[in-house]
Amino acid sequence: MKGIVLAGGLGTRMYPLTKVTNKHLLPVYNKPMIYYPIRTLVNAGIDEILIVTGGNNAGDFLRLLGNGKEFGLKHLNYTYQEGEGGIAAALSLAEFFADGEKICVVLGDNIIEKNIRAAVKAFEEQPRGARILLKEVPDPQRFGVPVFENGRIIRIDEKPSVPASNYAVIGIYMYDHRVFDFIRNLKPSDRGELEITDVNNFYIQEGTLEWSVLDGWWTDAGTFDSLLYACNMVKKTGANRLD
């Protein structure tokens, strides 16, 4: 299985910090944000990794990460996203890298306390389809929310005003090679973006989407408040055994 970290976008919600750097290069306690999703993949046994980046500071990723020696990697791959267009649009740039293999996608601002090894192993044993990771949260209306029926997810509602469950779909997704065909058939949402929730719903419609619940805490770090929370949680409990 190959790993993809999506670290593009302009990070406008975090101006003025992101006027001078990519959001994913901001510090989360004592490490750059981008270190955490890479470590998530490495801890799951994935050593072929692509970084999708963009904006005016893409070269800084190469200067910071090199070929990934700090993570025990022999090589890191990079590709560039022009502008913005949604998570699915960024993922589409990884088709050449995936080369028909299963992939594990991590959003570059997602930070977890523990690891995803069990979920990755479960997906490796799936004959086809997708697997998403869920976490129970106090404010599910901020996220994509799974709707369950008889233990299966029948749809995902994006930021619903009345959530059907207390679970959020976190920014870690696993797909077979058909994900790129699904993305090609997507139409932009009202936001003008290609939505990853629409990709997940394709798999739901054909009955091949499975799910796992993440152990330990999780947060994104894409707002000032969540960045502060991530810094405090990493300082207090650690994350992904970065040291």
C-alpha cells in the first residue's frame, strides 16, 4: 500500500500566518505540522509516500523533508497542486504515483495520538473498496457525519445541522485503484470544489465502504483554535512517537 499526504491549499483561514508559509509547515508544539501525517503512515508500515503540496512555498517542503531520512525512508515523492479545488482534486494528482495499488490518504493537518496499523491491516485484507476512519466527537456538525443502518454506513452527510450520529469522518481515507475513476466523474459542489465526501458516497452506493474507529485522540490543526489544541495535546500526551 502507498501513502499520500495532502498538504496543498492556500490556508486562508489562518492568515496572516499563512501569508508567508504553507499551513502544513507551521509548528505543532516542537515539530512542523507535516511531520505528523508522515509519521502516521510510517508507523503503519507504509514507506512509499507522496506529498501533494502547492502555493508559493512548495520548495520549503523539499528543504525541510528531503528524501525522508528523518523518518527512516529512502525516498519521498512530491507533486504540485496549482491553486485549490478540494481534497478530491488534490488526490487526483496522485494517480501516477498510486500506479494501480491501494492507497492510504492523510490530510496534512490531521494529527492523531496513536496509530492506524489495525485499520491499514484490515484494508489490506479487503478484496476491494474503501475504508474510512471515524472518531466520536462533541461537535459532529462541523464534519462529515456517517449515517448508520444495521451496522453499515448508508451515507455521509457533510456538516449537517442535525447530525445523525456523534461520529466524524476524520481525514484519513483508504481506497482501491478505482478512486481515480470516481474522481473523474465528480461534479463540483456548491463551493466549487471536488468533495471527498462524494467519493466516499460512491463506495457506499456500491456497498464496498468499510469503517474503523480511531483509538486515542485526534484533531485537525486547520484553524487557530485547533492548532492551539493540537499543540497542547502533543505537549501533554505526545503523538505518533515523534521523539
